[in-house]
Amino acid sequence: EFILNITGDGQMADLDEVLGNNSDASLVYWEDYKDKITKVEFENTASGSVINIGDEMLSDLTKITEINIPDTIIKIGDNAFEGCTNVNKNVIIPISVEQIGNGAFANVNTPAFEVAYGNQNFDTIDGVLTDDEHKELIAYPNGKTDERYVIPDSIIVIKQESFAGADNITNVVIPGEVKTIEGKAFYECSNLKTIEVEDLMGKTDNVLD
């Protein structure tokens, strides 16, 4: 077992910020070990806790089988866990999380998302991650085995990279209530054959690219 232990307090930098400054490169020392890390743990210190997960900072950890987000985290950055393709357990969004970036869980093969009781910002519908009002579809769990998925009528926005890498899906039904489909929403859905849309006009933005 190869454990990545994350300690500290305050905000974690985004990957591009760290790699763009050679003097800080050591802050992302695990970059060269991504194909070996099997588990990620966050550790509180006397001075405090990490409160956000930076953009792309825990992406492409292909050996981890679960994502454990501590209840100190307020923000999960863009593509924070993208490409963690071996995850096979439910991902739980803790009560503390207020923001989730674009593609935070793209290409993550979790069977389902769960949201901790008391979180006022997010919810789920049949394991699919949405905002608390069920208006934005944020992330589809790629480990979900359904071949056909009908987007709920309450959804208005399909967020960027929300279905990215969902290889089990062959057919998606998008109701007329959906007003916006953001870029790369269905990126790398390799088995997707048909998208049924009640009213396509003005909705799409390079959803497959």
C-alpha cells in the first residue's frame, strides 16, 4: 500500500500554480508517484486543516479505489479527481463542501455519489450528483451500470464534463426543460450511440469534444 498523506492548513494550491513556479514544485511531490499511490489521507494538524482541494491536484491517481473527502473541505477544484479510473466505492460529499468545480469527478468510476445529511448545497438523484435544487447536473457516476439514462425534468443545466468517461451509457434522453449543455458534457463516452433531445436549439457547446 502506497499512501499519500496530505497535511497542512488553509488552501491547497492549484496544479498549474504550483508547476508554474519552480521554487514551489516540491509542494506537489506526489506528481511522479501517481501510478503508485493506492490511498489518499488528509491529516489535521495543530495549526488547522486543509480546506480545499486544488484544481487537478489529485487527478489521475489510477490506483486508488476510493475517494475520502474530509469534512474540513469547503471547495473541490476543477478536475480535482479527474481520471481516478479505479475508484469502485461510492463518493460521499461531506456537509462542509460549498463548491465543486467543473469536471471534478470526470472519468471517476464510482458506482454512486452520496451527499452527507445537512449539506445545503448539493444533493443526488439516483446516485447522480446535483445542486441542492436539482437544477444542475454536476457529475454522473461512471460506475453506474445503466445503459440508458433519462435526465430528470428538474435539470436546467448539464455541467461541463459531467458525463465524461461514462462508458456504460449508450443512450441519453435530454428533456425540454434543459436550457444549457456545457462543453465536454459527454466527452469520452465511448459507447454513447444516441442522444435524444426534445429541443436542441441553443443548448449545446461542443458537448462531445
